[in-house]
Amino acid sequence: MKKTIELKGIDCRLLFGVADANLNLIEDTFSVTMFVRGDVIHLEGDETEVNLIRELFHEMIQTLSRKGSLTQDDIKQLIQVIHTDNGHDIKSPDNVIHYGLKGAISARSKGQESYVKTVQDNDIAFSIGPAGTGKTFMAVAFAVAALENHEVDKIVLCRPAVEAGESLGFLPGDLKEKVDPYLTPLYDALGEMVSRTRLKPFLEKKIIEIIPLAYMRGRTLSNAFMILDEAQNSTAMQMKMFLTRLGVNSRAIITGDITQIDLPKSTESGLIQASAILKNVDGVGFVHLTEQDVVRHKLVRKIIRAYNSAETQ
């Protein structure tokens, strides 16, 4: 049996150990033939052992992401775990987007699997659905993976700073302090994937930018991964402005929930308009998530279902 393991966003030196000591330990334990080419590990041998090694590498990467280091004792313990029938089902996801600080980030529902495929197949992807379906989190995971795999040089994350109940003018502080609360979900998602020690210089050097949508005007971004979050609160003009910032070798994900529009009633949502205008454009993909794709607390799905029922009565 032949299998490959792609190492996305992983420091192979830490994973393999000094002079490939960790790899040598695995080779001494199993009878599988294993060789590395770039960031891909090729496995060939008995099907059971090949699958065990795939599980082992998955657990090694999670341990490395969590601890920041990986010892041979760690590997020996993980080998014992995967050989022990303790009722714990260890599975290595086939479509890992990125290995965050808390482990693998991958699709957890049918809708999210479609989301992954849509992003992989298109330079611009729209992810539309209710709260809790992983729209923003997965978009940020794609962007971080692209940055760490050197597919892009920078990440730009933005949101419309639309007032919903509070006026920006009455909030305390300077402009940055006024708009930062709108951008908190983007900071939160990044904090799940990039350690503080790495994130701070990324932000200082503007390798990662988190900005209000209005700050995108007049820019052309090449070799960049762009994300527009809460896009239902962008106007038609703002949406067109964002989409036309795309430069050479750049990609974009646009996320939004058309049931939570905070724009004035007379203003058309740029997300709704774009869904109609761009639905047949090659290179632009759409995925529509539903309550079945909610991955937050189980009550979130029930809450969404209750509100949907009330609105249809």
C-alpha cells in the first residue's frame, strides 16, 4: 500500500528531530518504507502499518503545535497509544487545512467539505451561512496555511465597520480603538493558529493586516490572501471595491450571513448583489452553509432553527 502525508505549515526540522532522529525512531519501529521529498512524506508497505504511521504523524503534529517541541519520549508514548486498543478512535483527517495551536483544522460537516473544495478550486470563494458554521475560522485557516507554505506574502483581513446599536462617534478612544471591536473575531481566529510571539511581528511588519473594509480603497494586492468577513454588511460599491483589489497571484474568501444584515433598509447588501452577478463567473465559487454545519455549542443549531421557524410564520 502507498500513501503520502502532506506537511502543511509545519516546521519539518522540529518534526523530524536533529539529524532526522524522530524519523529514524519511526523507521526502527515499523517495517514501512518511508522517504521524504520536500514537505511530503511517502509511505509504502503493509496497509495496517501505513495507516498507523499516518495516525502517528497526525498526533506528532498536534503535539508539536501544542507544546512547541517534540521529544523522542513523546513519540514513544504516541506509538504506544496508537497500538493500544483503549476505545479511543484516532483518525487523521484527509483534508487538513492547517495545523493550529490546538491541532488539525479540517472540515467537520458535509457543508464544510464543500467549503474546502470551493476554496481549493477557485481564486475567489464566497462562504454564506449562519453563525457558528466556521465561515471565518476556516477562511483564516486557509490564509495562514497559504502564508506558512509561502504561497502568498501577506494576509489582509477586513470587515465593514457597520454600526449596530452603537454609534462610532460616541465610542471612546482614537480611530483604531473605535474600530478594533469590530475586528475582534478576526484577532480571535488568528490567535487559535499563530502563537503570540509570531503574531506580533507579523502584525508590526504588516505581513498580516487586520483593517476596516474602508481601508482597502485604492490598493492593489499581489501575492496576498484577502478575507472579507461579515460581507452582508458591505454595500454594493464596497463589495465591488474589495473584489477589484485582487492582484497577481492573490486569492480571496468572502464570508457572510444574509440573515444578519445591519445596513439601512434602503441599502442593498453587496453580498446579495454579488451572489446574483457573479454566480456564473469562472474562478468564483459559492458555498452555502446551513444549520446542519454549525460546529459551536449544540444549542446554537437549535437557536438558529427556532429563529428560522419564527420568521417563516
